[in-house]
Amino acid sequence: MNTNNTPIAELNNICKQFRLPTGAEIKVLENISLQIRSGEIVALLGPSGSGKSTLMRILTGLIAPTTGEVLAYGKPLPGFHPRASIVFQNFALYPWLTVYENIAMGLEWLKLPDDEVRKRVRQAVDKVGLEGFEEAYPKELSGGMKQRVGIARAIVVQPELLCMDEPFSALDVLTAENLRAEVLSLWLDHKVEITSVLFVTHDIREAVFLANRIVVLGSNPGSIRIILQNDMPHPREMRSPAFLAMIDRIHDIITNAIIPDEIAAVTPTAVQRHIEPLPYVSPGEILGLLEILDDQNGSIDMFELAQKIGKDFGSTISVAKAAELLDFVDTPKHNVIFTDIGKKFLASDMNERKILFKRQLLSLRLYVVISGMLQKSARLNLDEEIILEQLAIVFPDEDVEKLFDTMVGWARYGELFGYNADDKVLYLDTGQETAG
């Protein structure tokens, strides 16, 4: 156990390059300096390709840096960190071994007596709630139970530093939430010997819920954009003003870094401060709603609207929400009513509608962000994968592919930007395709 304030693990000016099969080199990490001290939970937050997992592997000694220094307790780290353990995203269990045997594998390198192995495995099984599953095989377990086995195998060695590489991303939302809270409880209640936790995530809410320090990484190459201190006491309420304010701050750090100043200056209407996801609704459905409103003298009950458009109530709310985001309607109580902008849009010809639709899109921060990214790119276009990564960071609970399709559909209608499906490239609409 670390008895002074010496960092458990430390990186000094780390850079990492990998050589491609072509012989070219790609830089994954650049100038990374980071300390992990006793008594803290640290989150590595960033998009895919920012080197989060590589950073964790360097810090624990699984791989070596290209340049820079890796320390454990103030001394150079010659191999794997002696007091660290890792939980992987994909469970990494041996399918031919039972739960008990998979957990015991974590102790193999320690060469402990059989009775000590049995004692430690029983303790780990008890701490993570695997009683009764000791003789089960991985194929018999749910994803949540498999990850419990991974956590048990990590804590059975009694580490001081627990490292977790997106441990909850492969789980459904409810299972992930439950397991996340249980891991936090193990640490808070000192039920394990772990004094510090380092975890990789792309989920902003997960980082704010768990971490004392949040390391926000940029990409291409991976670098530390900012380190945020999170002093909210546990347990943290996800709906509290302080929690939501921290999420907003991180959103701003991630999105403002990719929006050029001139974009905000030319935005014709006030831009949302927060980024809202788009309802999975087409422009045609929005237009249909406005046509019905016009037939109903500008106002209709939400339940009556559901009957008229032949959709369930939830889908009807989504259509109304989409129109409201664009400021075409208001939705007081259970009613949907026209706004002046909505009336003007419906009364316009096709070209005027597109101009007005584009203007309303640029009142949504999501479109300001994406437009800014496209304007900063060399050819005014970006690969779909890059956009999907950004959407996954900002909207961890959304189906980002459906969100992407919806976003593109709205943008195409407003002639803000287009999409080349063959090349999977999003491009700024300047009157001609720039992709290809």
C-alpha cells in the first residue's frame, strides 16, 4: 500500500507511435503527462481514436511508450504495474473455464497456496454477487454476469489501482447503471483493497457520476485537452443542478473546441446553449403536421392529432417535438399550436421553405457544431465515422446511426449540408458535391 503522496502511477511526456503495414507511422498519443494518486477515481473521456485504451495500457505497463517516462510509486516501471489490475470491455473470459476457474486465473502468477487461492476467490465471488455461479461457464451467463466475473478476477489480486477499459459499454442501460453503482460502492465502502480507479469511457454522464477527476482527451493524435476536478460528494444525483452543470461544461469543452468563432457570428437566430438530440422524424412528417394544423385553424389537441396522423401517442409527441425544436409550433399542455414562423413556413413556396428551414436548423446547436466541423475541414467534408464518434460522445444513450440519418435528412431538406452514401462522406452544401 502506498503510504505517502507519491503517485501510484505516472506518465511524463508520453508519446506513442505505431508502424502500419505500409511502413508509415501513425502517432496515437502526444505529450501526455498524468498522475494517478491514492484515493481518487479518474476518468479518461474522449472519442474513439483519442488513444484512451492505449494510454491505460502504457500506464499499467502492458505496452511501452515510444518516448517519455512511465513511473510506479516514483520509480521507472520495468514491466507490468505490480499493484494494478485491468477489467476489459469484452469480458476476456476463457470459455472453457468455469466462473471459479476464470477468477482464479488472476492469481496464477502469484503462485499462492491452494487454500489462499480458494479463500481469495470466495471473497471476490461474495463481493461482486456471483454466489451460486461458481461452476457455471461463460456461455451460461448474461453480459452483466460476465462482467462481474471480469471484475472479480481483477480484484482477487488485491490491487491498489483498478483500471477499467469501457467496462459497461457492452451492457444494456439498466445493467450498466446497476453495475456502475456497485463498483462505486465497493470503492466508497472500502470493501476491497483498491484505493484508486482509472476508467476509460466515452459517456459524459458516466464520467461525472463516478470520477473525482475527468481527463478530457482530444484526438489525432490523442492529447489532454483539459483535466476537470469533480468535487461533488457521493452519492451523486444525476438530475441535480450541479451534476447537469458539469455535464454542460464538458459538452461545451468538447463542442466549442470544434466550432470556429465566425460560425456563431453569422448564425441568424439565437443558438441553443445545450445540444438536444433530434427526434427520429422526417421533414415530410413535420410538414404533414403543419398541414393538419392549418386545416384545424392553427391548434389541435395532441390526442386528436394522434388519431388524424394514424400514429401512436409516443410517435405523435416526437413529430410535435421536432416541429417545436424548429420553432414551427408550441406545445402548451396537451395542445399543439402554430407559431408565426410555422405559419410563414407553410405559406411559403418551396425555395422559401428551404431557406427558412435552413435558418431554423442553424438555431440548433447540433447543426452549428457539425457546420463548424465541416468548415474547418480542408475540403469542406468529413467521413461519416468522425461525425458518428462526436455524436456518441454528446448523446451516449441515443442510437447514433438513426440520429445521423435524421440529422442528414433535415440538413438535405434545408440544403445546409449533403451526404455521399457511396463514399460515406458528409459535405457542406455549396451548390455542388465536394465529396469523392
